[in-house]
Amino acid sequence: MSDQLSFAIGENPPGRLDKALARDVPEQASLSRTRLARLITDGAVTVNGTPVTDAKARVAEGDSITITIEAAQESHILPEAIPLDIVFEDDDLIVVNKPAGMVVHPAPGTPSGTLVNALMAHCGDSLSGVGGVARPGIVHRIDKDTSGLLVVAKTDAAHHGLAAQFAAHTAERSYAALCYGVPDASDPRLRGVRGVSFETGGMLKITSHLDRHKTDRQRQAVIFEGGRHAVTRARVQQSFGSPPVVALLECRLETGRTHQIRVHLAHVGHGLIGDPVYGGRRKIAAKALPEGAAEALAAFPRQALHAATLGFEHPVSKEILRFDAPLPEDFQNLLAALTG
């Protein structure tokens, strides 16, 4: 079963078919650039009655476009009745507070027990054909061992609108992070690190590009040529120890790259507590902290990172939404140990 969408190319179009479609396709169709590109490749687009599979094909004002959209295919992902901490839900999207230890999307080695499996069970028949497949629309991810807020699209329109906001970096995202040392604007070592600057109020800004590590494909690496642009800001909320040896940071993402906060903080010498990939296991003198705190830090089993705040414009209602998630119990217990 399929639907056909017909419209004409408007005035002064971009010369290429893919760009013209992205501009002129009716908004209610909620077809992303990626989806349109795939439809062209699949032969689902005709120009003046002739199928065109070349995204760079030339089009002109008034050309008649027909797009054949097949009904959403069933996903191969199986629903699983896994409890969810739902912060907000309506017909278009759902915001969840993901626990540490849960993978967002099935992948080789983690075929089940993921957030998507849980969403498939929770949403049931309410899911639309996001990207041509009946499944939750994952717009952004957080790492398995990072806790906190995620928004997931339930419809094509929501997925398209949310993805555009994340791509434009207009969605608000802040994280609570516990790191080794205290990033201080007066530290001459820190000011000498490439990519580091400080903004008003002692806000640390880290600017670089990120790409896969040359020898370890599971890691990201800071680079300054090639890769993907990445900007992280961090402000110290509280420091612990005498002298201070650990800091609680508020981190804000301007961009959202894989492992961004983790690799950026490690780059400037302030890796996350418990991060087995980037943070290292640094020995902290027990006398610098309250009794038992050094041991609690050494035993913390995951990166101390929590997606605490998420804000965006609702892609359908246009209402501004903002959500906060409290620190999970393990994070709270670690802070309690640090404060004695």
C-alpha cells in the first residue's frame, strides 16, 4: 500500500532535484532531506511523469513532481516490556529519563534490553513510519553508562522537527559531570591547552574537531583538522577536597558529538570520575577528602555524567518545553561521600 504526493516546483528553484524537493515538498508530508534522498535513489520520484534517480538532476520552475511513499514497514526490533521513567508524553513525542546501563538502540552485541525495545512495547500502534519504518524516532543518543533525559519522536513530523533543532544546535542540553581536579581560569597549564578559552564568569569553553581514534575505533579523539566541529562549555558548580581534587561541573553542549563531553574534558586534563575509556583511574590522596570518599571515587562503576536538562520547541505545537531530571541515586551517594 502506498500514497502519492504531488506538487509543483516553485519560483527560482535550486537547480538540483534534491535541493528543490527539500525546499518545496509540502511541510505536512514531514519528509526529511535524508528520506527524500532515499526516495529519489529508490525511483519513487517522478519529474513531469518521468522517474528520476539522480539527486543532481536539473529541475525548473513549474516542473510537476510526484513522490510515491510506501506504507511504513514493520521494524525487526521486538518490543520488550521494560519499565520506563517517562517525564513527558503526547501524541508526537516522548521524553524519558534513561537509567545508566541501558543502551539506546539495538546493535550487534546488544540486540535486546534497549530503550528502543522498551519504547516499542510502550508506544504500540501509536508509532508512525519514522524514516519509512514503524519504530521510535531516535533523534539523539546518550551513552549506555550515562543517565538522563532523551526525547524520542513518535511521528514523522516530530522526528523531522526535532532533528532540525538538534542539527541547528538550538536544543538546550546540560549535563552534571564529576571530574578529576578543578578547571580554573587562573590555571596557566589549562590556558596553554589548544582549543581552551574562558568566557565571562569563568565558563570554560573547549573548541576542537572530533573524529574516530586512529588505532581504537571505539574511541573518539580530539583533532584540529578534519573530523566534526565540537564545542563544549563547562562551569564549576562545587569543588571537593582540601586542597580541591574533584569538581562538580555543569556542562552545556553547543554541538552533540559522540562522547563529546568525555573526550573534551579528558583533553584538558579533567577526565570524568569512573570513565573507563577517557578518564583513567587516578589515585587521590585519602587525606584530601572525608573518610571513605577516595574509596567511593575509585569504586564508582561508570562515568559520572548525567543528562540533567533538556529543552526544545515542540515540533508540532511550537510550545517551548524544558525538563529537568534529578541526579540518580548512585551519583547522589557519591556526592554525599565527597561532602562527608
